Amino acid sequence: MTLSIRPLTGDGSPPAEGEYAQACEVSGATRWLYLSGQIPVAPDGALAADFTGQCEQVWD
């Protein structure tokens, strides 16, 4: 059995840094979707200055 791993990135998301991926689809005998955590970065790479702003960015 051969496994296939496909990194996924959502539309309008900031570019990944390093080997980070928002999600990965792993296909073989079955198909799995692994999700990563959310980061408080706007699509333009800006980081909110305070905790409240960062929380709002994660949920937008």
C-alpha cells in the first residue's frame, strides 16, 4: 500500500513559514484529514498588537 500526503492551505490564508501546513490529507487504504492549530496572523502577515486582537483574528 502506498500513502499519499497532500498539504492543504485555505484561501486567503497567510503563507506558511517553514514546513507548516494548515492541514494534510493522507490517502492510502483509507483517507484521513489532519488539521493544525490556528495562528493570529492576517492574510497580509500582520499580527495584532494585543491578546484580544489576536483572538479576533483567529476566529475571522
